[in-house]
Amino acid sequence: MTPTITAFERSPDRGKGQARDMRVRWALEEVRQPYDVRLLSFRQMKEPAHLALQPFGQIPTYEEDDLVLFETGAIVLHIAERHPGLLPQDINARARAISWMFCAVNTIEAPILELQVAKFAEANESRAAQRMPLVKDRIRDRLGPLSTRLGDAEWLDGGFSAGDVMMVTVLRRLNVSGLLEEYPNLAAYVARGEARPAFKRAYEAQFAVFKATEDE
Ligand code: GTB
């Protein structure tokens, strides 16, 4: 059965590929698995039908036959395990690629989310302005070692993997912060990911959703 994912009917990012369905779309495009998308309003995301799929009322979800998944790390891992192309055959290299997936959502994404909170949720509070330099430094504490580890390599561990899908999409959240540019090899790494044909197809697909609703 063709898998179905859920995504924002109107993404707050205006089609910039920042919402987390982007990483699932990209993984599906990398393995050439066609998929359907069910678009949800914010109200629909909090209704029982969607809460039965995603306990927190968030997107994306993934449905395939009688399997329902939430959490993008788990969804991308499932796709990578089901199809060749996103995880190495060698068992140790495979385990390392999965470590990078966890690293992306755990070690790297967590401080980046703090930046989003400081920018938007606390934007009117003076304490947000005070916190901002500390939040940025916490991100630098993660980007520095990541940059050192990546060095001149093309991808995180040998060939392109699901670890790179997760890491590139997480780092893209820094796009307008200026932080990524402080680490030219990480900026180049993100650009390499964005240049992949599968990334471009995924980006265009989510952008088409924004374009379709833009004038409504
Ligand atoms: N840990 C979960 C996962 O990885 O699947 C997190 C899922 C999640 O945070 N989903 C967000 C959501 O549904 C959308 S992606 N939020 C609604 C809610 O919680 O009620 C986060 C997101 C939203 C908007 C932008 N943006 O506008 O730039 C970027 C990222």
C-alpha cells in the first residue's frame, strides 16, 4: 500500500521546508517510494481522529497498511530499513548511521529548538533578549564539535545515509540565524544535502502545498 503522511495544510514557514514532514518526504524521495499526503488544519490536528495517530496532535504521521508511526526519527528509520539506499549493509556502519540520526534529534535539535522558543514564544519578554546569547552559545557548543568531526568529509560517516537526512534537516532550522555560516563546512554540508535531487523533489512537493493555499 502507498504510505500516507500528514502535513500542515498551512505551514507557518510559508513553504520553506522547515516543518518536519520535510525529512520524511526527503527520505521517501531518496528511496523512490511514492506517498500520499493528508493535509491537516491546526484544528484537525487536535481532533480525536488525528490524536489516535499522534498522541500530541502533531504532524507528521506515517500510515502504511496497518502500521501507524509518529516521531520523524522513527519514521525515517522505518523507511531506511524497508528500502535500500539510506542505511549501509555493514552492521557496524549501519549502527553508526543510526547514532547520527539520534544525535541529530537529541544532541543537535534540542538546543536549536530553544532558539525558536526564545525567538517566538518569548519574543516580547525582556528575559528572552537576555537569554539569546546563552542559547546561541549552547548551539555553538554543539556545532563546533560537529564541524570538527565532519571535517572535509562529504557526509557524516562514509556514504550518504538516513543520518544525513536527519542532520541536514535539523541544521536547516538555523538558516536565518547566521549561526551556520560560522562553520563553513557545515554550511557546505547542508548545501550538499539541499542539492540532492530527492531533496529538491521533496522541497517542491511541500512548496506546492503552500502555493496552492497562498491566495486563499
Ligand atoms: N518530535 C516530533 C517529531 O519529530 O515528529 C515533533 C513533531 C512536531 O514538532 N511537529 C510540529 C507540530 O505539529 C510541526 S514541525 N506542531 C504543532 C503542535 O505541536 O501543535 C515543527 C515546525 C513548525 C513550524 C516551523 N516553521 O514554521 O518554520 C518549523 C518547524
